[in-house]
Amino acid sequence: MIRDAVTSDREALASILFRASRDVFPLAGIERIDQTEFSRQTEGESILVAEEDDRPVGFSSVWDAEHFLHHFFVDPDYHRRGIGRSLMVGTMMRYGSSLSLKCNTANTRARAFYRAMGWIETDEPGGETEGTGNWIWIRTPVAAAALGLLPDEPDR
């Protein structure tokens, strides 16, 4: 089930963020993400929760003003069960099909997931974040088109 986050979810979501971040950003030295840090990282964002067995197993957080998907994580113990796909569909249904995100270039599993969901790795410049490495922009086709970033169609 995909639903809006409630205050009582914060501890579980902080744990998911910690565990998943540790796997994705092993060199960042993340030692702890508690409810306070989770709240800091998601301040002003809308959060959806993927729930299974009456407990949160994933979440997405979107900065609404820019249609920016800031966080998208599934509990590592629940990978490969279709939860990410359901959460992505729910996120896009809620926030629209014009979303963008940044993804660590070394996170090949996430990049493959976004491509499988129809997102596009654009050619625009990415960047580097201390502790987490290089990142690239990934956008839905609608978001990429709005910015003139869709690849040219080959001449027929």
C-alpha cells in the first residue's frame, strides 16, 4: 500500500534512509540517521510511504516547488519485491509526470531501475557532492522535454 507519511513513521523512515544510504554511499561515513536528521533532510518535502505487513518498507520525498524527487529508498530487506515500482507509480500519480532527480553515478542498480521506469539520463552537467561522489540528472520524459533535453530523433 502507498500512503502519505504520518509523524509516527519517522523512526522507521529514518532507519530505512540510514540502512539504504549506507549501502548506496559507503564512503560517506554515515554513522547514524535519527528522526531529527530525517526531518532535517526532508523538511518542506511531501513524503509517501510504501507499507507492507503494516510497517513502512520504503518512501519517497518530493520537493513540490521544483518537482524534485529528493529521496527514493526501499528497505534493503524488501528489494526485488515490486515495492519500488509501486512506490514510483504512486509518486508519479501524486506529483505528476514531470519529475527530476539526482543519482550517484556509481549507483548502477538505481540507474537501471529509473531507466526501466522510463526515466532519462540527460546530458546536462551533473556534479559532485563531498562524501557521496559524482551525480547525474535523471528526468522523466515530460521533465526532459520541458527543458529541451530529449535526445534528437534519428532522421528516417
